[in-house]
Amino acid sequence: MITCEGVRAALPHRYPMLLVDRVVEMGNEGIRAVKAVTLNEPWYARLGPQATRGDLAYPDFLLIESWTQTAGILAKRLAGEAADGQVMLFGSMSGIEFHRQVFPGDTVEQHARLERAVNDTMIFEGDSRVDGEPVLTIGRITMAFRPGERLNPAHAGPAAG
């Protein structure tokens, strides 16, 4: 198990975008992590006292972001020292299906599995569940590591004219 301190050490994300609370299980090809959704999150701050159930639905894009952060923790573990100094980039997504909404009070269990790895690129699949019930299916997400210095505009060469 990886505690919240370990999650913070594994990911560069910080408040309000660190969306993994802890890792429950991790092996060579899969990971299971949890995210507790609460009313105290910043995306609910704008809602007044008359918020409807629909207003309280956890944003879909944050559900995907939490899942990809979970996959990112596994990717860093699998890459080992090769990930040092690298930036993790998520690319294409396919086969994304939402099954039901998530609400404050729900604990989302993220399941990510490595489907394939080729050099510095990995393909993951999996799902998210609340109380064992699927809320999101991820058909495929591609992730790649790239050298951090190559992505920094300050290190870019002269612009082509």
C-alpha cells in the first residue's frame, strides 16, 4: 500500500488537482487506488444551499484525471529510474464510457492495468468503481515519458522564420 505521503512523492500534482488519496494494491501490471469525493472540494464551492443532486455530480473530467493519475503512479513504478527527469504525458484516449455519476460521500476505486509497453510509451486500460459498481470504463489511454528539458520553452532553439 502507498499512503497519501507516497502518492504526493510519486506525482507532481498538488491541491486542488491531486486526485488520488492512496494506493491499496500495486503489482507489475496493475494498480488499485482510491479517491474519496467530499463536499469540501473546490469545484463545489460555487454552489449555494439550493444545489440539486445534478449540481453535486462529480465532474466527469476529474474522474478521468483521477484515473490517469492512478495509471501514472503505476507507470512511474514500471519505468523505475528511467522516469527520473522525465515528464509524463497522457495522449490519446478511446473507449471511455460513463456508467453513472459520482457524488460526495462516494469512494471511487480506480483500477488501471498495463496493456502494453513499447520503449517509453505505455498503454493502460481499466475502470473506476463505487461500491463495486462500475462508474467509468477506460478502453485505452496512451502515456509517454519525455525529457523534461525538451519540453521547457526556455531551452528551445531559435524559432523558424
